[in-house]
Amino acid sequence: MIGSGTPSLSPEEMRRYSRHLLLPEVGVQGQKRLKSARVLVVGSGGLGSPTALYLAAAGVGEIGLVDFDRIELSNLQRQILFGTPDVGRRKLEVAVERLADLNPNIRIVPHEAALTSENAFEVLRPYDVVVDGTDNFPTRYLVNDACVLLGKPNVYGSIYRFEGQASVFDARSGPCYRCLYPEPPPPDLVPSCAEGGVLGVLPGVIGLIQATETVKLLLGAGEPLVGRLLLYDALQMRFRELALHKNPQCVICGEHSSQRGLIDYPAFCGVPVPSASDSAARAVPGVSVEELTQELSKSEPPMLLDVREPEEWEIAHLPGAVLIPSRQLPERLTELTKAREVVVYCHSGNRSSRATRMLLELGFTHVRNLEGGIDAWATKVDPTMARY
């Protein structure tokens, strides 16, 4: 039973949680359940920040945090756990300090490692509820499958641009994430927040919904989002709800489920995991920013092809480059010539690598990918260039 212990509340805690204690749905016994509960928040970024802050404020006794990144300036637009002086520090180090400052009565457990098929069971097992604050499909499917196999509720949230989703996946009483999305979409169709952008306040809304659902689960109060997908459109300020049903054919939670363990999630989600034997076959020709600097000073420099979006171009671009967003590339091939060297670039090198491979397959023999993208150029060549 979630929060089944009977810890006592100190006089300081009675004052701190007094507005909770006045609620019949919470009261002293409910607050004790929160104090005895353990919640794991996977990711301390846009979704994990508001979720962790409000769970700490609510008095959840033990909060585990999974993250291994360092704080970047671009995080601060939405990741409210952190401040400007924290840029460059480890996220978990700052998160532990901030949450302890907010509520010294609780325990914060940092898990500073990537969640993998090897450690997921070990990390998730001690917790009553798991909150999915991830931003990538391999970890999202990993969290789902581990929760199903461990019999734990998975409080889900996702964000993109101006839209968000939230639900509670609990295979013991409803569908799991794979019932909704049996297979991940192709990587090319779902850009990350770094590529597509996100409204800074959007993860605050979705993260607070995740925190609310978590508290309800711990209290056993209200109607959780099990079997329901909540959709939020920030531009229209509109919420919609879709009914979800358990998929009898689901490979992980269906009537005849075939999966009994955790799988290779990067490969499952279409993320290349090259081995030594096939790395050469998968590689595309590349050029470093230092090498490109030398080549651009020649009498016949290569053509620079920018495959980012127009909004990214407005932030920064290389002089003389041609903008053709990767999604438009197939119908704008006539704007390129096979006779001239072409260097393709994007923000960090991922989209441009795919575009380079596509051009090579279409017969463009003199095409290379700019390694590290324009972000590497701003870091190593032109520190005055705006970064994002």
C-alpha cells in the first residue's frame, strides 16, 4: 500500500502543512501517507523541475531524481529548479540543494546516471510512484516497460512547442504507454525541443498536472488519469480529453504479453547504435569546424547548406549559407549542384547528418556533414555568435 507507514508529524510540520490538514481528503493521516511515500522523478528538466518542487513542498517523504546532465543557459527558460549562477553545475547537485532548502523534512535521493536496461529495475524498485519527465523515446519506453513489469504507476507527461500531454499509465488497472503508442515514430518526424522549440511555461503546466496526479495517487483521493489522456493546447488555452483502453495485444501488458524483460531501447526507438563492425558503413563524410574555416578561405570554397528551420536561421547562421529546411530538401534539390562541394550543417549535426546521407544516396558525391553543427562553430570558431 502506498504510504502505508505511520510516521509522526512534528509541530513544525503541522504548521508547514496546515493548509493540507484542513482538507478532509488529506488531513493528518493523508499527510502522514505523503511523508511515508517514495516517488521517483526521471529527469529534472522542464517537466521534472515543477514536479519535484511541488512534491517537495507537499511533503513527499522521499524523492528520487534521475539525471546526469549539467545546467546550460538555454535550460533556464523553463527549468525552474535552477538559476543563472548554477550554469555549468551538475543538475542533481543543484536540485538537491534547492529541494532541501524548500523542505528540509524530506529526503532527496540523487541517481546521477542514465537510466538503462541494466539499471532500470534497481533504480525504480524502491519507489511507490514513478514520474516520467523524460524528453526522449528510448527512456520513455524504458520507464513504461519497467513500471509495467514492476507493477508501479507511471505518471506521464510530454511537451512540444505549444502542446502537452499527461496521463497515468498503470497496467494493473488500465492501459500502459505502449497501448497508446505501440511503436515509436521515425526519429526524423519528431524533432527534439532543441530543434523544434518549446514555450517556456508549457512544461510548468504539464509538470504541475503530473505533481497533482502523483499526490492523488499517494493519497488515494479523487479520480486519477488512468485510462485518460489529457491534451493541452497553450495557444488556444484549451484542454481536451481522450479515453484510452488497454490493448489486449500489447506486447508488455496485454492478455498474451510476450515481453518479460527490458530490451535494447535505443534500437527499438530507431536510434542508431553502431557496433565496431558496422560503424564504417553507417558513417557519413564529415568536416570539423576548424577544417571548414580553412576551406572557406580558399578561392573556391564549398557551398554551405543550412537544413535548420527559418526560426533557427534568424538566431544565427553562417555567412553565405543557403537555407533549405531538411523537410523541404526532397523538392528543392534543383537548387543544388552536384559539381560543387557542399557542406551541410544544422544545430548540432544530427539533422545535417541525415540530410548528407540522403544527398549521397541521390548521387551527390561531394557532400559532407559539419560535425557538431553551428553550435560547434559558435563554441570553437566564433564565440560572438548567438547560441541556443
